[in-house]
Amino acid sequence: MSHRPFPGRRSVLRGSLAASAALTLPTALGAAPAFALSGRPRADWGVQTGDVTHDSGLVWVRSDRPARMIVETSATESFRNPQRRHGPLLGPGSDFTGTTRLRGLPSGEQIHYRVLLADPHDPRRTGEPVAGTFRTASEKRRKGVRFVWSGDLAGQGWGINESIGGYRIFDAMAKVDPDFFLCSGDNIYADGPIAASAALPDGSVYRNVTTEEKAHVATTLADYRGNFRYNLLDKALRRFNAQVPSIIQWDDHEVRNNWYPGEVIGTGTPYPAGTKLDDLAVRARRAFSEYFPISSISGRPDGRIYRVVNHGPLLDVFVLDMRTYRNANSADDQTTDPVGILGREQLEWLKRELAKSRAVWKVIANDMPIGLVVPDATEGKANIEAVAQGDPGVPLGRELQFAELLRFIKHRRITGTVWLTADVHHTSAQHYDPSRAAFKDFEPFWEFVSGPLNAGAFPASALDGTFGPERVFVKAPTTANVSPAEGYQFFGEVDIDGDSGELTVRLREYDGTVLFTQVLQPGRVGQ
């Protein structure tokens, strides 16, 4: 195994996060306490970093009032000789959130940072600093890479339950000491209200932290912003955000279950009749851009969510957007499909970027699975939500795009592709092989599923035989919508060894227990 010389983040942060831990938790309605408005700016929602590379990263914060964002960085937690960067002015136009880009960082080093919020009228008046840390990607292969992934947070009415430790899975992910966290979508459930309590099968009661914005489905910009703020009320998530950078993608619940462009819904309850999902998506996308540090979208609500995040010579992460450019959900059995689930422009982008990547491993973050059947039964329809439609024959509908992509990977001899996803609220490992498939012009590959983080767990999805999947491992409940208090919450870990180049995938439970391990070899087109 390669040597990982960095100390664990828990020891690194022990001193530097003391001030952050002392900050007052925001009130349940997402606003800072009224008495604090006479003081200095506060950052009670913590800090985040995102899209970290070998020499750059993005730092995020939210203020409780207008403030100037200032970021100081240092090689040590004592902050001797810090470098100071002045960020944006935070105001109501961005819901008092802001992101500052850090450039010129040293490769493969632990970066300590703290965010200060200054009174825009008196820069000497700053609030309590909020500290964090992260590692930049190493340009030297020998140091290796480790990251975690999952998705689906606060879904099906299961929110922050402090009696079980809130979003406790984030503490387990932090113990793995990852270089970053890949969130595979459904960061919020804008369509899922959260009540104060819900009955559990054993007669006990699941008790949620509640807010005004989470009492109904989101339709306004304020509603969507409140959904993102809700998650930041959780202490475990704020601790995690201060320790681990993120790579964030989105899926449907950031807007509404199973949505697609051009869709019109509503019968009056809970959405008004004639609600245009495109209108909701504009508001949701703006809030999404405000509450996450994303390199391609930062400061631009119309920015692209799909992107490549380069993490040194061992890893490129290809972040897909399988929501914004898709065609309408349907029976998905058409024999031609020029739009598909990615859209032509994104598909061609992905092919180009895969072909030019020189990373040993090319992780494709697909927010929806390829060979698992995900139906769309909303509003009385019986359509298909993901790629596979259950017909095990030749590719149809959205499968045609993936047949084209898989053929491209094979014929261009692109090595080291691995697919990671979430969405289906259980964990599993699928191996795809042309010897079992109706479509045979591709090389074998693996797709790993994880999640949920804190949402209802569901039985395993059916497989579609078009690309020859075999479910090598699965853990899922036998009943639908099992609460986080009952388990079945999952995350995955990817560990790339710097010496051998081997990639090890571990599927883990909410407490960190390893359920399944698969080791993949570098330099191969298929395996």
C-alpha cells in the first residue's frame, strides 16, 4: 500500500475548528437569532470546499447579514503568515451566500483555511472566524487517492433526528479520512415535506427537526433556499463539510420527483394546476448554485453542472447531469433517440473528455443507474425514469446513448472506467459483460450503487439484461421506505493505491461497516 503521510483530519481540526464548534446553531426557521443582528456578521451554517484540484479549490460560506467574505489560508493550523483573499460581498441577492476561489495552492498538501465575515461599512468589524481544512490533489501518484460517495439526503419525510445522531453517516464517512466526497444527487427533497414526527413499525416515534420551508413542497426561490439551509442545521454535516471537500451533482429531487424539461404538472394539490417544471427548475438551480461550491456554476446560476474534476495522475471524475438535457419520460422503447438522457452535446463532451484523459482511473459519476429499472409512476403515468426499461433485448430508448458510449470506450481503448451512482436507495454492485448481453459491442465494466445518506430505503431494483448485468452484491430492505432509524443507509469508498494503481471499492453501512469489497486492476479497457 502507498504511504499516506497526512495526519487524519480529526487531529488536524481539533484546534482549528474549536471556534466553529462554539458557534450558535441557527434557529429552526433558518435565520440567525434576532439579538445577534446588533453584533458582527456570523457564519452559523459553517463552511464548505468544493471541486478541489492539485492547485485550486472553492470555499463557501453563508452570512446572517450583508458582509464581505475574507478567506485566510495557511500551511499550519496556527495560521502563522496566512495568505488573505478578499471574496465577494454577500447580500440578499445570493441569500447571503458566497464562494471564493483559491488559486496557486501547493500540490498534495493539507490546506488550513478560515473564513471571516466583515462589516461592509467597517472592515475592521469581523465576526468569529470559521475554520476548515482540506487536502489538495497530489501531482505525485505515490500518495494515492481515497474518496467516498453516496446520495439522497432527507427524503421521504425522514429529516434530522437528533435522538439518533442526526445525519450520523457523515461522521462515519469522515473517519475514512477521504480526499473528497462525491454526492450523486438528491441533495435535498424539495418535493418532500418533513413533519415533526412519524410513527415507526415498532411503535416508536421518529422525531424531526422542522422548519417553515420544509412544511410544504418547494415552489418559490425562498422555499428552495430553505431546503438547502435545512440540511445545514445538522451538526454532523457541518463538521463533515469543514473537513472534506465535495464534488456535487444533482438529480430530480432538487426540483421535483422524476422531473424532466418541458413537463407540466399539478392538479391543485400540492402543486397548482399547470405548474411548469421548467419554472421550478430555474428557481431550484439558482438555489443549488448558491449553496454549493461548484467550479463550473459558481457565481452563474446558468452554469453547467456536468464537468470533469481532475484529481492528479490517478483520477479524473466525470460528473454527469442526467436531468437537465433529457427527453420526456416515456415507455422508453423507441428505436431512435437522438436526445436520450444526456442530450447530444453532453454525450459528445463526455466522449471527448474520456478520450483525452490520461488519468489511470476515469470515474463516471452517473446520478442514475444504467441497468437498473427505475419506473416513473408519478401523476398516474407508467413511464421510465432512468435508462433501462426492463426489455432485455437490443438497446431501445435511452439505452441507445449508452450503447453508443460503451462502443466508443471499447473501440478507442479507453482504460480504467468505473461507474458510480446512487438514486435507488439501496447498495449493490453490478458487473456488466457482453457475454450475457443482447448488445455485445462493449468491454465488461462495473457499476457500484450506494445511498441513501438519510432517506427512506427501498427494495432492490429489477435488472435489465440489455447490457448483461449480474448483481454480484446487494443489501436492501424487503419493504419500502424503511427509516434511517432502522438502518439501510449506505456510502461507498474508493481507494486507489499509489504504488500498484489498484482501485478498491468498499460498500459500507451508515456506521462504517464494510459489506462488500471489489479490487480492480489499472490499465485495462474492461474487467
